[in-house]
Amino acid sequence: MYKFSITTSQISHWGHKCILFLLLGMLFSFANLHARENKKVLVAYFSLRGGVTKQVAEEIHRKVGGDLFRIEPEVPYPSEYSDVVAPAQEERNNNVYPKIKRKVPRFAAYDTIYLGIPIWFGQLPGVVKTFIAQHDFRGKVVVPFATSGKSGIAKLMPHLTQMLPKSRLMEGILILKDEADTSAPRIHEWLRSLQPYRETPKKDS
């Protein structure tokens, strides 16, 4: 019959190893937490009347945290969408970049930008183009979310890809106007699907 014995020195040695592994685990967890805290998130959006796009932006902000920023034109658009049609078409046809009221302070500190865009005639509103042009998006993770009455987000993505060539552009979500009030569960599932981030497929050139 075999005898198994453990000396006091062996117990002490194993104890030191356990403490060492515990301390290393705590250090690793702290490092991960610190890294996550340093990953700054911005939810930036443009909303004509503070309606659907604002509602979706606020829901995303509740889920992901970070800072919330509303993109505003220096000269406000008309409050009624029917009156916006003419200036929006002019922006599209003549590639107009209207001035915005303000830029995001310390934009360089943000790693991930959730970008809220109402789709106008299948394209970006001019004020969103201005916002992109006036901020350095190089190396940023850009997560688009779009709102629309009936247009699909697929038409929007080529414009974003063209304007953000040095960013990691992720799969976006489209929330139709009539779905806004019941969109929270779908937004939640979409945000979960972004971990790890899934980039938009790149078309062959």
C-alpha cells in the first residue's frame, strides 16, 4: 500500500503559487477593465425635429453608454419634412456641405462612433456629410444606424464607405419610422451581434 505524505514546505510552496495565480488573475482583470474604460464611445446623430433618429440614438446610448452628441446645422432646416425636400435635393444634386453649429470636443479621444443618419433620398443629409468631413475618423470604429420612411440602408453604405475609407465601418441597422416605438428589442439584439464587431462586406473593385 502506497503512502502519500505532504510536507509543510510543500504546502507553503503550493500556497505561494495559488496566491501568485490569484494576483495575476486580478491584475489581468483590472487591466481589461482599465482598457474598456479607456475605450471612449460617442453616439452622434442628426435628427430633423428631434424625432425618430433622436429616439433611436437615445436607446443606443442607454445600452452602450459614452457621450451623446446631436449634429445641428448652423442654419436650421425647415421644421416640416415637406419643406425640406427642396433644400435636401439641392444638397444632393450639388454636393452641398452646409455648416454645422459645433464640432465634437476632443473627438480624437473616441474609439467607437455610433452614427445616426436619417436617409434622405437614399443618401446622407448634407449636414451629416459636413460632420464626417470636419472630424478625423481615421482608425475609428464607425457603427451606423439609419432611420427612414421606406428607404433601405443598403443604399446608404456605399456613401459611407466612400467618405470613411480609413475607418472600420460596421454592419448598420435600419429602423423604419413606423417601427421606432417597438424597436428596443431589435436594437438590443443588433448591438449584441456587434461583439465582436462585424465589418461590412467589401465589394470587389
